[in-house]
Amino acid sequence: MTKTKDTNRFEDFFAENAYQLLKNDLYNYVIRKEAVENELKNESLDRVLEVGSGISPMATNVERIVYTDLSLSALYALKQEHGNGFYVVADGTRLPFKQRMFSHVICSEVLEHIKDDGAAICELSRVLEWSGKLVVTFPHNKFYFSIDDRLVHHYRRYDLGEMIRKMSACGLLPLRIKKVLGPLEKITMIVVAVIYLLLHRIANDLSGKAKLKHTRGRKLLKIITPLYKWANRLYAVVVRLDAAITPRVLATVLLMKCMHKERNAIDEQRFVPK
């Protein structure tokens, strides 16, 4: 995810195999990835850019793709695991690419980590071809801002109207808006954040007394990983159902697909919010 380096609390995790093994099976990542892939499924993909991919990109089956992130560690871990594509350390507010270079741009759960999100959105617009498509996902509804947002250094959550205005200010028009996650996901992440903070405090207290050997930790990871994967798969079914029955105004994550306003002669009847 694209953030300033001094506030990137995930930097330490990228070097740990445990995080790499577990992150990509997390239920909310799997659901977001599925939503983004569905939006790209019927597109003619030429050159694709994913901004703020971290170690968990949304697009993994694209031949001509560039992954960017502020974290060199994250991109190194991603390349070791994934291999395909190009990897560029880049600031989302100053992308090192020519104008109109990419047919599709993906930016998932990134804008909320960037202080000057308006500059980042205009950069996404700048590198997008006139007929290209931008797919973003973002945490929705300011009412939900809480401990889990603060833990991962979210500057903000967005109301839908606010995001539409920010896109419009950079010359982008929403074509499609979809619910991705609902309130159950928010409740879950608050619980996870509280548990993480408690365990982190306990670990710090014990660090001077005893440490689990790395090899023992690896054996434990091998035991719990299959259970972790299946638990997340099952829970994803429940979370998808929650998102499906939740009114859009209460959704916790939204997906927005955009095009340039200047080259998109679409009348209001083709704007299909979901």
C-alpha cells in the first residue's frame, strides 16, 4: 500500500514469511480481489498498472502489468512469490510514467493511506488512456472510522458523494459502483484489531524473558495454515451474504469503475449503481 515510509507499520511484516503466507488467504482480501477481477473480466487488457499493490495485488493473471508500491520490501516479496510483470517503487502522488500509458489502472484500498489523495487520483487519471478504465476500492462511510482504521494508518474513510466529487475534479466519471463488504466485516476487523493490540502488548512483555525459536514457529505455522485457510473461506461466504443484503449507504467497502469524462459520451441511463 502506498504510504510515506515513516508511517508504514506494515514494513516490518513484509520480511516475515508468516505474514506473506497468511495475508493472501484473508477473507476480505479474497473478496476484494474477486470483485476487482470481475470488473476486468470482460475488458481488453493491454497495459495494466496496479498502484499500491503491497504483497497482495488485485490483478495476478495479467501478462503486461506494472506493480508499484512505496515499499521495496513489499515489491521484493511480491516478485519472489509472483514473478510475472514489472515492479516499480513509486509514490502514488508522483507516478514515474508517461501520460495515457495504461489501458487499465487498479488502486485498491490505497487512497485512504495517502495524505494528498486528490493528487494521487489526478495521477491515476493522468496515466490512464483516454478510453481506459480505472478500478478503485475504498473504505466507505465516515461513521465507521475506528480503531482498525487508526491501526493501519487510514487518514480517512470516504462517503460516496465525496469520492465521486474527487474523481470528477480529476476528469473522471464513475461508470459503475458496487458494494464489496458490509458491516459484518467492520465488526470483525475491530475485534481483530483489539486482539492484535493485546497480543502485541503481551509479546512485548515477554520479549525480554523468552522467545519462540524460529524453527518452532515455522512448524506451528504449518499446522495452523490449513485451518486458517478453510476458516477464511467459510467466513467469506457469510461476509458476501452480509454485503449482498446491506444497503449501499451502510457498505464498508465500495468499488468504483471510472473513465475519462472527455472521451466518455455516456448518458445518465448508463450509470448503473449497485
